[in-house]
Amino acid sequence: MNRRAQFLEVLGIATEWVPRERNDAPAEAVPATATAPVAQAPAAATAAPLAPVAAVIADVAEPVSARVKPLARAPAAPSLVPAVPEPGSAQADREAAIATMDWPALDAAVAGCTACGLCQTRTQTVFGVGDRQAEWMLVGEAPGENEDLQGEPFVGQAGKLLDNMLGALGLARGRNVFIANVLKCRPPGNRNPEPEEVAQCEPFLRRQIALVRPRVIVVLGRFAAQTLLRTTTPIGKLRGTVHAYEGIPVVVTYHPAYLLRTLTDKARAWEDLCLAREVHDRAGAGA
């Protein structure tokens, strides 16, 4: 069994192939909700941005995404890219103070933060979890209901899936991985973060990254990716390319909660993890 098959089995995809009697249908006719015959996909259709990981995933068949039109998306949400505060403003002074904090001070600042309205509805803050000298850092969007109750990022079903994804890389929660979110408090009803909430909370994440100094950052989901990379580019166009944050390589993939709803994109997530692994290994070789 090749690496892709093992990964998909771990993530709960028992069957990813179209029955052979349906293989006579032209590839162009595959609807967006159908599963394409991955094993027979032509190598030439592989997306160009994934070329750097050809050696790592040479035995992985072309993903369904190369031939399936993307589902229609909802209207774009307002940009979450934080604005640069005016020099000398209260926000600029606050960000400068956060940028000098050590771990105990940062932990205390997050726990007592009242900078936005989320402090009024949270059960507790969700600082982050894992090895504070980790080589890998994972960044998500915001705590959900389970995270708000337990005080730890990525728990519940999405957390189990993330743990399986880490296991496929030979990693484990708390061992050589630090996991955090852009927001440290749960938005009510798990709604999308608002720009002002991101602006107030993102300096905490920036300081966490500076303290951890990972070899690679894996960003989970659109909101986290657009915030960290200061862009409004859709996640589909951010995937498959190595980005950079303060000199640290960044790989973008889908949020585990999204993958629970969209099983076919788990194959894409495997490609992203292969890319992140190669980036990590290269960073280690050059250290």
C-alpha cells in the first residue's frame, strides 16, 4: 500500500475510486460532487506549484482536484488582513509591548485580555499547546465550542482528524509540534472572526511564532492563511506554494473541520503535508 493509500485510510476514506464499469465516462463529464478515478489520472495534469515535491510524492496518484471543477463559493467575506497601526497610537504601543514578552508574560496577557468583545462571551482563552521549541507550528483560525470548554486548540472531531494528519507525518500533539490559533477566544456561535478581533489578537500569535521559531509553519484554513500572509488570495491559490513569514517557510492547507465536510479534499491535504515535510527536511539540512 503506498503512502497516499495509507494516509487516506487513516483519515477515514475507505473508498476513493469509481467502479471500473464507469471508467468509460470522459473525465470532463465528472461532476463537482463525484469522485474521479484517481489511479488512472495522467501525470501531465499535475499542478505546476506541486513540482518541488515530486520526489516526495512520486508514488501518489494525481488528486481528484486536478480534474474536478471547484464548488461554487459563497460571497467573499471582509478582509481580515490587519491594518498597520499608526506610530505612537495605543494599538502600536500595545503591539510593541507584546513583541517583547517572554512565555509567562505572554500567557498571562492572553488569559487576561479584554481588548475586544470576545472576552465577554468566552469560557476561557485558548493560548496554544505543544512543544515551545518545536520544529513544526500549526496555526488555525479560532477556538470552537469544545476548545472554549477545554482550553486547548483543535479538540473534538476536527482535533482527532488533525492528530491523524500529524500521525501520518510521524508527529504527535505535544511532541515537536506547537498548535495555536489566530484568535485566542471563541467567536459566539463559531461565527467567522471579525477584522477588529483579528487586529487585537494577532499580535499574540506573532509573538508565539517569534518565541517558537519553527522550521515550518502549516496554516490551516483561509482565515488563518490570509491573516498570517497579509493577503486576500483564496486558499485554493495559496495551496501548493511555499510562502514565507518573517523568513519562516509557510505551507497552506485546509482546516480539519472543512475536511470533515469535504472528503475528497483530504487527498489535497496529503499533498500539502508532503510539501510541508519536504520544506521541513530541507530547513533541517541547511541548519
